[in-house]
Amino acid sequence: MGRKRSTDRVVEQVDTGQAELAPDPDRPRSYTLLLDGAPQSHVDLADPTHLEFEYVRRLAAALDLVAPAGAPLRVLHLGGGALTLPRYVAATRPGSAQRVSEVDGALVELVRRELPWPADARIRVRVDDARATVASARDASYDVVVADVFAGARTPAHLTSVEFAAEVARVLRPDGCYLANVADGPPLRHARAQVATVRSVLPRACLVADAAVLRGRRYGNLVLVAGRVEPPVPELTRRAAGDWFPGRVLAGAELDRFASGAPVVRDADATDSTPPPPGIFSVRR
């Protein structure tokens, strides 16, 4: 078992690899969760509204804008990590009912023990496969579904298909929103196919990412926002432009061009997402 003092790392074997909780030297009571060396989450226990990773801030911006400020939401999180976004929603939208699906039970117990979340936060964690969790959910039962699932730094194939997207659409309320963290690099085949696939069932969408990533110059995270109603593109654009690491928003004709010619992925031909370049995470650490 790992043991931790305030300045110590915790290293522990979990079901899907070696987990590490690394204290943030710049922020007391803050930790980065790494799995097999790949950063998964950053959590500030003193201030759950502090979001270190830029793609998480982009997900949070969308969550901020899907309903009036402070209004509680029903949110399904696919992929748990250290529960950064559930903690954020609990702090910014008190009374929200949140369900988290995380396949790694040992990781859940590590986070529960070392980085406990508030008992009154209404965050329920289920150890299960993300697609199985969605399949078991009732129709129109969530305001938001957030997908941030990686195994070996890649999104599993069965979470990239139109059949999966259709299940997500089924569990969303009519004005609900799907948020997906899509990781890809040049030439962005996976990201383009994900936009085409998700838009085939949730047609109103936009994509938020670093300009260099969108231009296919480097590997990175792209946040897909999709639903049956138009996403708040002007507000998301302002938030992305004003971030510590400014991002761009693709919507309308620009998003059409981005996804032009990309195939709709089906279960029969789905593959895991693009692997990250060697050494990328050692540099980020």
C-alpha cells in the first residue's frame, strides 16, 4: 500500500497500471494523478474550482454555460480519475446529482482514501465499464454526459462508435449536452472521425482546442461539445480566447470543413484512439 505525508508521493499498483499521486510544489493540498506516467487528473483539495489542465478548463467552461449559473445539473461522468470535474460541479452548482463511471476499482479506492471528496457532494461512483454504464441508464435522464476515458493513454475503441454515441444521445435530455475529451495528433484522423460520428446523432456541435492542435501541428486534447440544440459558441469562444493557454472554437462551416470526408465509425470497424508520441508525458511532467 502507498503511504503519504504532505510532501510525499504515493505510488500504488491499481487494476489498470501503476498510479502515482504527485504533490504540486506550487499549490498546497494539490496533487496530480498519473497512470503509468501519463497525467490523468489534477486536484486542488483546498479549491476545487482551480483547474490546472487546459482541456479540463474547456470542459468546465461548457459545463458553466449549459444552464444558468449555480443551477444544479444531473451529470454522468464517464471516466473518473481523481474526480476533478465532479468536484468542480459540486462546488459551482450545489445540489447537482452526479454519477461517475470508472472501470478501475483499485484506483477509485486510492482516490477515495488519499483525495477524499466531500461527503455531501452527491457524487456517486460506480465501478463499471463506461459503455455498460450508459447502456443501463434511463432515457433522457441526464443534462450532461462527459466522456474522458483513456486506457494506456488511448480511448478504447468501443467508446468511439456511432452505436455508443447513439446510447449517449438516448440518455441525454432533449436540450442535454455531450462533452468529450478527444486526444489526437497529426493528421487528426481520429478527431475528424469523432466529430463526424457524434454529429450523426447529436448534430449541433463545436470543437474547442489549441490552434496548433487544430492545424495538425502537434498532439493534444480537443473538446467536442454536441447536442440537439446549438452550443453557446460565442461564449465558449470568449472563454477559450481568454484562457491562460488560448484556444480556438470551430463551429458551423469551419467544423463542416474539419470533418469533411471523415467516416462515421461503427462498432465493426472501431479502433482505439491515436497513441500519443513517445516521451510526450515525460516532458509535461
